Amino acid sequence: MTTTETSRIIPLPAKAATALTGLGALLTAASAALSWTWTSDYPGDLTYTGSPAGLQWLALAAGLLTLVLLLGTQGLPGLRWAAPTRGHNAVLFAATGALAVSVYSVASISTELGGLANLEPGGWVLAAGGLITIAGALGLPLDRRTNVPLRIIDKRLFLLVPAAPLVWVATHAIPDDKPVAPVMTALAGGVAIATGAVLLLQLGHLANSWLRLGTVERPLPAARELPSWAEILLIVVAFGLGLFAITFGIDTEYGELFVGYLLLAPAFVAALGKSGLLARLRALTVKHRPVTTGAAFAAAASFPFTQSSDQYTSVATNILIFATVALGLNIVVGLAGLLDLGYVAFLGVGAYAAALVSGSPASPIHVQFPFWGAMLTGAAASMVFGVLIGAPTLRLRGDYLAIVTLGFGEIFRITMQSLNGTTGPNVTNGSNGIPRIPDLEIFGFNLGKTHEVAGIELGRFSNYYLLMLLVTALVVLVFARVGDSRIGRAWVAIREDETAAEAMGINGFRLKLLAFALGACLAGVAGTVQAHVSYTVTPDQYTFAEALPPNSAFLLAAVILGGMGTISGPLVGATLLFLIPKKLEFLSDYQLLAFGAALIVLMRVRPEGLIPNRRRQLEFHEAAIPTQATGDDTTALTKAGA
């Protein structure tokens, strides 16, 4: 059993540690008002004084959050609400975010501009503030585990460390005009990123063994009784702040700012979680569930009204399409436990079916169904294909089922290419696809035209974003209702142990076929909207793996990374997996390689997913789950009781 204590990592007097942390937080925040560089060549133009921009806003937010949490843990009147648990771990996580922004900003500016000499006083204040903040936070009394053994990753991986410089030397010894030069360059980049991932993992294990951060269970003090209108107002404000944070991430104009955002966002979430604020907010949302649902939907629907153009609304629309398809896959993988590697084919079936009946001049059918007819056609076609593919294959299990579904995905793509009038009937125009799909028109409202709402112009992608938001809400409702039903519980039983489930009277084959059909149907609904958003449907949009989602590999990663069997998990996972490759285009040829290394590190650190359910947490961390008191004595919660 893991025991915990409250102790300091760096032995500092309490007042000195508090003063250092506060001073560092103030310096970090104050640096945003100073010039960081002397030239505007660095993205964001950080040359102004008194006018924060780009990364400076992140430094300001990190410094202020650290300071507020610090004062809250000290019991300062007016800020006690900021740290209900009174634990200093929240301050440490916020200070870590401040340090991450400081180190990254200084390193990025120095690398792109050619050295530390390009830093102005604001950059040096930022660096000093980050270091002082983390030093002071490590001297605060923290919740820690008493013993964490050091983990050593596979020693064979450390062979990459001496191999990296050898590959680099070999690469630079080859003239650029040689045919092998591009291959060696790519190999050098791959080895460098793999070496960095290995060293980062081992550094993480070293930090975990040294810090020994844990959680000392403290009951939250009773919250102050507030009138219902005040609690509802707090929920609305919280969702408004969430909308602002998400909008900021989507609207980042260059990769350097997005990387800084990615470094700061997890630290913010961890700090708010450790402070107890998220627990307080969760209690309010449970108490006012209808208001919470309405506030979440209203916040999401407000996104187009915060944009001055469709540049980022198009990104948000594609994120919703990707997230909706991931939720459908979550029924198959997360609830029923069926490994489907060709799920993107069902998205393609829905898109092609809708394109054929939506009035495209290139469609050989020459019919134009209304929106609801095209959507039903796409959903029905995908569901039929789900049944046809699932009926002969779902008696397979595990890896064998995965291979068959992978084959189905490739068969679908090749078939769509072959139906071109030469190698088969002229149905899909082969690799040219079905172009010029007309915009949807719903109740006389043409989604392809610009409309003015409350004095704000909504462009084409804003219209489709709002439509896709309704589709996502429908899919979330279906997933929630099915997951809590008798059928959903039967799927979970099959996922955990199919043999035991069948022994208890569950018809495994029929229920797996139902999961396959329902997941395919939801993918077909999303495919209907995707066909009209993209104007064109082509076979190369529906592959197993590609540089950008949606494809089967990214869909499966979104479900597993976000959290299998949950609603919010795939939504978060899909958002991250779409945004990260989109925003990291400045990495050029090493984009996917860096992205893969990041996934490896994340799955090593948090294999249960970003937002897992209780059962998944117990699968990976059962020994670390604190004991819970039950009626007569204290017993450990196990996976069987989750």
C-alpha cells in the first residue's frame, strides 16, 4: 500500500519559499509588459513594451495563476476560494507551467534568431521569473509519496544515444547531390527524435522518483451556500472561460505560439484539479445538470460568433466531424472491445452515398434528395455495410478481427477507385471522385451562403459548424443513452470477458453485430455532412493512415488517447489529434515523426487516456488507488468493483 506525507523537496523556510514563489510569479507576469526581442523577425512581434502579444500572454496567464493559487493556499481573504484543498501541489503545477513557457520561449527565440544576444530585458526577466518560481514552489510543503522506486526503461534503447551523433556525422559527410542524401537526412531526424523521446522518458522516471508527488486525502471544506442564480452564473462563467481557452488554442496563428499553449494547458488543468476548483465545479454541474448541458452547448455554439473570418471556423468544423466519427468508433472499441482498423470506410460509405443523391452533376444517379433524405441515405448505407461486413467476421476475436477490418478499409478504397467506367461500372468516377457537391439547404436556409445573425456575419463554414454541432449533440445523446442501457452493460461485459458474458446468457455475436451497425450508422451521419463541407468525395480521403485526420489510425488513436468508453475522452482526443498536426506544419518533414514520439511518451505516462473512466484507471493503476472506507472496515477498490 502506498503511503503519503507532506514534506519539502528543497529544504527552505516556509516564509522564504512563499516569498520566492510569489516573487517569481510576479516577475513572470511582469515580463509580459516588457520587450523580449529587438527584432520583429520572431513570430508574434515581441518587441513592444506595455503591449503583450503571442507568447507574452501565456507568460502573463502563468504568472497570475501561480500567484492567485499561492495566495489562496495562504488563506488570503478574498482568494480562499481559489484553493479549497489548501494543498501546495496546485502551486507547483502552475509554477511548472510558468517554467515551461519561460524555458521554451527563451530557447525558441535564441534558436530562431541566432543566440541569447537577441533577448531584450523582458526575456531575461522571464527566464529569471520561471526559475525563481519553480525553486520557491519546490520549497513549499507538498503532498508526496514516501517511496517511489526508480524505473529504468529498456537498456537497449540507450544505444540510440551514441548512435545519434554517428548518424549525424554520416549524414553531413554525404554531398547533397547524392541520391542517398534525403534518405540519410530523414534517418538522422528520426534517430534524433527517437533519442530525445528515450531521454525524455528516462528523465520523467528520474523526476518521478525524486519528486514523489502524491495526494494526501483531505476532505474539501464545506462550500459556502450560494443562491441558485449565483451557482448558475458560476457555471456560465466557467464555460465562458473554457470557450476562451479553446478558442485561443484554435486561433493560434503560428506554430511557436501553439507549442507554448500545449506546454501551458496541461499544467493549468493539473493545477486547477489539485486546487479543488474542478471538484467544486463538478459538484455544481451535477447539481444543475440541465443548466450545465445548456451552457456547454451555448458555449460551443458561440464559437463562430467570436471569429472575424472562416479561417479557424473551418478547422473547428473538421474537428467536430473527426470527433463525431471517433465517438461512433468508441462504441465499437470502447464499449464492445472490438478492434476495428478500417472504421474510416464507414465514414466514406456515408459520404459517397450522400454525394450520389445530393444533386452533384458528376453523380450517375442524377437525383437530389433534401438534407434529411441524404442524411438518412448515408446513415442507412453505412449501417447496411456494417452489418454485411460484421456478419461474417465478428465471430473472430482480437488480432484476427483487426486484420479483417483493416482489409475491409483497403477494399473499400480500392473499390471506389475501380468504379470508374473502365475497370468497373461508372458509379464513383474512380480516383476523380464526385466533385461539385452542392451546399445543403435546410428549410430554405442555404448553408453555402453568408448570413447575418445579430449583426454578425456567419460564413459558409460557420453554418456547417453549427449544423455539425447539432449532429455531435445527437451522437453524444445516442452514446450516453446506449452506454447506460442494458445493451451497453452487455457490451462492457463482452469487452471484459466474452466467454464469461456468454456463459451468463449474453448473445455475444448479436450484440457485437449491433455495436458494429450502430457505430457504422453514426459514422455515416458524419460522412453526410463531410461530403458537403469538402465539396468533393475522393477515395484517397479514406485511408488507414495519412498525414492528417480523419483516417483509421488517427480515429483509433483519438479513442485510446482520449479515454475508451467515455464521452468527453474521444472528443478531447480528436481535438488534440486534429489540432497538433495542423499547427505543427512548421516541422515540415519531421511532423509525423515528432507527433509519433509525443504519442509514445504520452501513452507511457498516461496509458489509460486523458479522461479515463474508473475501470480503465484501475486496469493500469490499481495498486496506486487509495483505499476507501466501506461499512465495517477499509478495503481497497478493485477493478471488479469499479
